Amino acid sequence: MTKRILLIPLLILFSSLTAWGKGVPVETLFKKPEFASFQVSPNGEYLAVLAPFERRLNIHVIELATMNINRVTGIKDTDIAGFQWITDDRIFFQMDNGGDEYYGTFAINRDGSNPVTIMPMLSDDASFTIPRYTRVIDTLDDQPDFVLVANNEDRAEHPDIFLLNIHTGRKKIHLSNPGNVSGWITDHNGIVRIGAVRNEKVTDVISSGLVYRNSEEEEFRELVPYSEDEPKLSPLAFDYDGKTLYVSTRPKGEKTAGIYTFDLETKELGELIFRDETYDIGGVFVSDFTKKLSGYGIDRDKPEFVWLDEEKAQIQKAMDDAFPDTINSPTSMSDDESVMVYTSYSSRQPAFYNLISLRGGTLKLTPLGKSREWIKPETQSEQEPYTIEARDGTTLHGYIWFPPNADRKNLPLIVNPHGGPNARDSYGWDPRVQFFTTRGFAVLQVNFRGSEGYGYDFIKAGHKKWWYEMQYDVRDAVQWAIDQGYADEKKIGIYGGSYGGYAVMAQLTKYPELYNFGINVVGVVDTEEMLKYEKATSDSAFAFWQSRIGKLDDDIDMIRESSPINHLERLDDPVFIIHGVRDPRVPIKQAEMLRSAMKKKKKKFEWLVKRDEGHGFRKEENQFIQFNRMEDFIAPFMKKWGMN
């Protein structure tokens, strides 16, 4: 029966409060969300959600018929990082130990009974190694008591496939890795059909390929060979005919990656479904209910999702009409797609959630709540996109944020380079940015070359350019903000994490006359030492980072020049160094080396290290400490500049 999509009038009441103005309290911005990650059970009768218990995010389950809520877990030491419904009664969840990112996997019933450890977390006294994991790759509709999992206990970088009992956690081998597969994909019948292979040789560009088989009886054979230039094809999902893949790829002569069909038998690229001239395509949604491609996403200045399914397109229009000032997207749905959760947000509005039900023949909307009721959008800053040309003519995209209700003229500026570096700044509410803007700063973000989302050539343009073109791009974006009259060139600071922390130290030592202070969070400062760490940790990680930073043997002079720690004599600004002892990505040694060098050269710095944190602070109490300390660090500059 065709469902009628009716828009029920929505009365969303927002409290009318006076705007905070500058200086929104740290505890207000960084308090744990009241709700996060709503997920619908397969039968559409329950919702699971993360909500705080003893200041940690724990799983709670809501029975939709009664709206009664029940806490399922009681973890007090760490947040639950993620979870998924396996059946209508069974939930798997993941958490790590103090930010070490070695995620254990656990199972529990929705009423809190029968907890089972599938894969334990790393113990406090264990040394860092390549993380071991157990990841669900298929829930096996025809075997409700079992799932297929990828597990790398035997070979860290080449996981085997196991059949795992969801009630006991016991598993048995289902498919042994042929020796070089780093990831697996099943078809819609639960058959492992595709293996992703990475070349672990040290090359300037990491190459990858695919192997496949038509059935469980066949051996795997090459589908897409190693590329000596770039990954040519990325599988997104199987079509229901079992013979076709939806893939993301960039055909020869094109700038960006689009969605195409790919014939597994002929090994030929088929129909172009969508490609944008500026942005790479995002993911696709293949419906298990309609057994068709339902839609696809793309991350432009703001994320967009295009529905090919007419009914879902109508629902999307109804939501966008009801909430015109936010991005609205379905983030979970029941197996029959009649019950779904829509998540809505903007750069000024933290996420809020609505339940959509199509049962009964009409669309019914039920508000589920706001993640941060205490954040009032009128007190927050808007994220505005810009496009500029770098000094060599390269097109750069980024965002600028202005203080709420401020004149856009000669403002103090915080430069905020992103991490990765093969990542990008995207649209959405960010408490770290709002921390600065509500204190009177403009904030500048730029997707420098090496950032993802703008075509592979743009990513490749950042290879071995950490100290060079990537820093020029940041500097050129700052100059644009000055030339526009937005930023006062005498009132500029810089803040960033991970590669963004590297960029903080690179900018401070390349352009010391431009900046007044820097905040380096879990940043790389010695690229030579970083490569040695990766070499001792993982062959594939070492190969990857040598392709991005440089080869230890061939490029050692460039690598040393690219290390900010080797240029501290040029530093004339105070630096706040923030790091977690359990950081598995950028080891604490990087911060310790920087502290030692700063002391030796009598440079000004402050130091904040937490033993129970990793690659960035996650615990609420530690975030409060971090940003209150940051406020103390920038307070003298704010006073000098007449900001408070």
C-alpha cells in the first residue's frame, strides 16, 4: 500500500533568553551531551541511545510503545564510543582504555542481562602494539544467533573472518586471510566477496587493489590491480543482482571521484550515477528493504544527500520544510524503513533528534530531544564558507567564523588548521571554535592542499609538502582575512590538533612575525622521529607516512627541514603544549622532546599532560581543565587587546 506523506504542523519552542555574549563558560560548551547516537532496533520497537551516567556516555534503551527508558550499561571509567543493534534483543558496543584507541568489543541484551566480552580492551600495563579488534562485517539474516566478524589477533594487518556466537562470544574460523587482505566486504547474502589489498612496499604513493570471488566455493582472484599512481576504485556497496558493485572512482581525465556501477564479470566501469566537478562523492545507501540504490551523499560547503527513492525524497522535503535552518538527515532506520531517526544540526545549533514513523499510513513526527538543550543558537557563531586562490593559483576552500553580533572589522583572529592532514574541515557545530568566537575572536579554517574531498590531485599535491605548500596555503588564507579587513594583523594566534598541532609549530617558526601565541594539541614536531615510530609499529603505516612525509633514506634532509623542532631558534611566541600519555597516533615523546628543546632554548611555554587521555582529551573533567587553562593562557592577550 502506498503511504501518504503528510507534514504534521510542528511547534518547536525555543526558550527566549538573552544572548550570553562573549565568554560562554567552558563547562557550558564542553558538558557531555544529554543524548547522542540514537539507533532504531531492527523491528522498529526500540531506540538505543548514548546518555551520561556518572559523567560517562552509557547505553540506554527506550521502548517506543511506552517511551519508558532503561539504562543498560553502567560504565564509569570511560565513554562507550559506539554501539549497534545486532538483533532486537542484542547490542554490541565498543570502548577503549583511557584514549588508547584499542577498542574492546562487548555484547549485552537490551534489558542489561547476559553481558559478554567479545574482545577485551588493552590493559594498563600492556605495551602499545598494533590494535587488535573484532569488527562485525555482516549480521547474517539467516543465522540470527551469529555474525561474521573480522578479527586480527593472529595477523595484525591481515584480519581473518570468523563466525561468532552473539550470546557466548565464541567464534570459529570462517575464512582465512590469503595473506594480504586488509579489509573485507560481504554481499547482500552474507558471502564474503571482496577483499581490499594494500601494497606495503615503500612507494611515493601507496597503492591498493581488490580481489574478489563469485561464491564461497571459489578462490579469490584479482579484480583491480595495484595502481602505481593512485587507488583507482573504491567499492561502496553491492547491488542486489550480486554482479554489480557501486564504486567511487575518478576516471582518467577527471578531477573528482564520482559514483559508478562496476561489472564484476567484465571488470568494466558502467553507468555514471553522479559526479561533481569540485567535490568528491560521499557514501551511498542501498536499501535492504527496496533492494535498490536509494540515494547518495556529497560534502560540499554543507553536506547534502540526494534521494533517488521517491518516498524518502518526500520525507526529506517535509523535514527540510519543517526545519529550514538545519541540515536534516536520517541516521538510523528499522529494517522495514518505516521507523527512522532524523538528526538535525547547524553550525549554531548542536544536534537535535526526531523520530519519524510511517506506520499507519501517514508520517508522524515525535521530538526526541536536543543533545545540548543549554546551548542557545542565538549566542553561537555562524560558519561561513569562502574560496580563494593561493599564491600559485591553486583554489582553496575554507570557513570563517565571526564572534556573535560583532562588527566584522579588524578582529583578533585564531587560525585553526585541521588534523589529518588527509581530512577536511566540514560544516557543523564545534564547541572548540565557539570557545574562541564567544570570547571575541574570529576563527579561520582552510582546507589546504593535502585535504580530502576535492579530488585526488589535491590530496597528492600535499605529499611531502608538510613544511612547504601546505604552510603557504595557511599563510595565504590568513593574508586573505587581513586583506578583507576581517582580521587585525597584529592580533593573531593559532590553535590546532594532530597535524593541526604540527601546523601550529610550523607557522610559528616559519612566520614568527605574524603570530602572538600558539596552542599545540597532540601535534607532531619531529617528523624524523615520527617516521621511526611508525616503522617500529606497522609496515603499512610506515609506508603510508613515508609517502606523505618523505622517505627516511632518500629524503632525510627534507624530513629534517620539515621538523619544526629544528627551527625553534626562530620562535618568539609562547606555546601551550597539550598531550595525552596514552596517545597511540602521536606518541607523548613528541611533546616531551618539544618541552626539552623549549627549555634548552629558553622559550616560553605552558604544559598540560593527562595520563588517562590519548589523542585529544575526551573525559568531561579533563576537557574542562584544558579549556579553562587555555582561557588563562590567552587572557593576557585579550586584556592587552581590550577584549575583556
